[in-house]
Amino acid sequence: MKNVRAIAAQIITNLTRQRGSLSTQLTDFSNHPEISLLQEICFGTCRWYLSLEFLLHKLVAKPIKEKDQDVKSLILIGLYQLKELNIADHAVVNETVAASTALNKPWAKPLINAVLRKYQRNQRKLTEELERSTLDIRYSCPTWLLNEVNVAWKSKSQSILKGSNQRPPLTLRVNISKKSPEEIISLFSEHRIEADRGKLAKTAIYLEKPLPVEKIPGFYDGWVSIQDESSQLVPELLNLKPKVRVLDACSAPGGKTCAIIESERLLTEVVALDESESRLQKTRENLLRCGLKASLIRGDATKPTKWWDGRLFDRILLDAPCSGSGVIRRHPDIKILRREEDIQALTKIQAMMLDSLWQCLRPDGLLLYTTCSILPRENDSQIKNFLKRTDNAKYEGITADWGVECDYGRQLLTGDKEDHDGFFYSLLSKS
Ligand SMILES: C[S@@+](CC[C@H](N)C(=O)[O-])C[C@H]1O[C@@H](n2cnc3c(N)ncnc32)[C@H](O)[C@@H]1O
């Protein structure tokens, strides 16, 4: 299939059926001549899915059948283009209607045409109705998630929800073992690329305008990598020193593994563990590009007996699998894929990982627990419960001038004036 709108409709349909993620599906089309448009349509439709669905309900007499979800997806991407993109309305309508042939649903042409034209005629009134609707619809955020954010972050919740719907900046991590951020900024300015330093992490720089990696000078030399500023704080918090042995327990695709090695070149060893072989392959590629070495192990962090040789680690990073509620602006498909019941399963795995990895840490060692979540269940409460059941664990506190200080960690929130993702950090020591 070549038709960009039909592909987008298929991708959105797969997401609504819980098949694949947006980024994995888009990788299959990385050489498509209209990849930018495809990305724009898919990201935007995911970001505004619930708002667009609200508009659709106002425009059709009866709901579209589940077996025709692809037709529904096509109409939603049509509405997204009319509402948000700078493409002439007639082109949007014609192209979106035509895409139904590529989906093998030519019968849907009159329906798609009628809905999109009705939207055009009633746009102002429908926009007002959307603005008057409930917050979950307005922010296009699942109700359970909105409620949880409201309870946890009260007066900050609207700025979090707004921030989660923004397009994220392109943030780079400078490999400070090879170049300084100043050197990279001046290299970029020679190429007429504007960049600014981050405010929280000393390695972070923000590009004024996003660029594909092949156009980023020094990317293939391993001088810079793409990484949000929040993750770049990890090496500093781990208090790394020469001769220290580190376990990165949920490491793939290796963003933080590379950041750790770049920040301290005299570590004895970094062991990068992950249960997914395909994701570990990405870690291998990232290490190679950055010219770094780590010991890669495929294994389950909840079952150290299967992969651990019994040598204690001085530092452990547990960047746990989580809801991803802090990175929705980068992965808006989370709002379609994630279900409330997933959170309970995730908190169970996180607790199992904390318990089992704790035995791999040497006395006086440090474990840094992180998530890209903004939900206290996965963060502050998770650590509180761990401390309750673990006698030799102590919360170390994180003294910093960024984020929100919680009882058992520090939280960065989306929508803060600095342009980072939502992220949680808790530092624990063992006696
Ligand atoms: C948040 S991501 C890690 C991102 C990574 N730290 C980085 O900075 O690039 C969580 C990772 O946990 C891995 N994972 C999930 N369950 C696991 C388990 N039981 N044991 C080991 N790894 C697991 C996933 O494959 C995924 O790569």
C-alpha cells in the first residue's frame, strides 16, 4: 500500500486494536516518499484522538461499525487535517475520500465525503462545542488518566495535560568524553543550525528546529545522541566514580547506558541487561555509534539467578517499565494503547524488580530507581512500599533546584517551563 492516508488509517486502526506501537509501525515506512506527512498525520491523530472522536459523533447519525474501524480512522485523520494542518481543505477532502479505495472500501466514499464537508460547514459551532466539553475530551486524555493526574498534581494538572499535547523539542545529549556542548553549538552554527544549552543537565542541548538524524552534524561520529534532558540527569544522580561497576537493569535501547559510560570513562564495567533481544540490538548499535563498550546480557530483571554471576554491583540503575505517562507528548499513542488495568500489572513488576535487584547491590552501594511516569502509584508510593518491606534500604534524597520534591523522590512534570519530559527519580542506599 502506497497511499499515505490509507497507511495512516491502517496504523491508527492497529493501535485501536492494541496491535504494535506508533513508532514500531512507522519504522516500516521510513523510506516512504511522504514519511513526514505520514508522521504528522499519525502523531496528530493519536494526540487528539478523543477530541476527534467527539467531533465524529456529532457528525454521524449512527456509530461506525467496529469492522469498519479503518473507515472511522480515515475520517478521524481527515478531521485532524482539516482542523490542524495547513493543507487546502479541498485537497484534504479529495485525498482522504480517495484513500478509501486503497483500503478496499470504496463504498465508504460518500460517507467520508459527507462527514468531512459537514465538518467544514459547521466548523465554528463544533469547535465551540468541543471547547465546552469535559476536560478529558478537550485534552483528549483517557478519563482514568485525567482523574489520576488531577488527584496527584491538583493545580498543576492542567499545565501537565497541556504540556502532554505539545510537540516535543529535539533534545540532544553531547558525548562529553568527545566534545564539549560549546564545541557542538559552534559546530552547529557553522551549519546554520541554531541550538541552546539545557538548563538542568550539563550535557543537554536543544535544537531550535527538529532535524532528521542524518542532517545532525556529528551524530554518526557519536558526538551527539537524541535524548530528552530528563534522562540526561541520570549519570550525575548515580554519583559515578572511577572503578565503579554498574548494572543498568532495564537498559534497552541503551540511551542511559551510553550516557553513563560517556560521563565516566574509568568505570570498571557497565552491564546492560534487558529481556528483549530486539531492543538489545538497538543498544548494540547505539554503543557502536558512540564508540563505547558495555557487557550486554539478555535476561529477566526479576530473576537474577538466571543471569547473575553473584558479583555485587556498586551502582544499579533501574529504569523500570512503566505507563509512559510522562512521555505522552513524544508517544501520543500511549493515550490509545494504555489501559487503567495495565498500571496495576506494571506496579507489580516494578516491585518485583526492586526486590530482586536489591540482592545484586553491594552494601554502601546505590540504586537509582527511575520511570518516565508521573503517576505516584509507580513512583513515590512504589518506593514508600519498598522501604517499608526492606530493612537495609534507605532513601537518600535528591538535593536539586529542579522538579517537585516528593516524600521518596524527585519528579519532573511535563508542561514545566523547561521543556523536558515527565520523569521520576529516587536514590536508595543499602546498609
Ligand atoms: C523504560 S525502558 C528502558 C529505557 C532505557 N533505560 C534507555 O534509557 O534507553 C524499559 C525496558 O525494560 C525492559 N524490560 C521489561 N521487562 C523486563 C524484565 N522483566 N527484565 C529486563 N528488562 C525488562 C524493556 O524491554 C525495556 O527495554
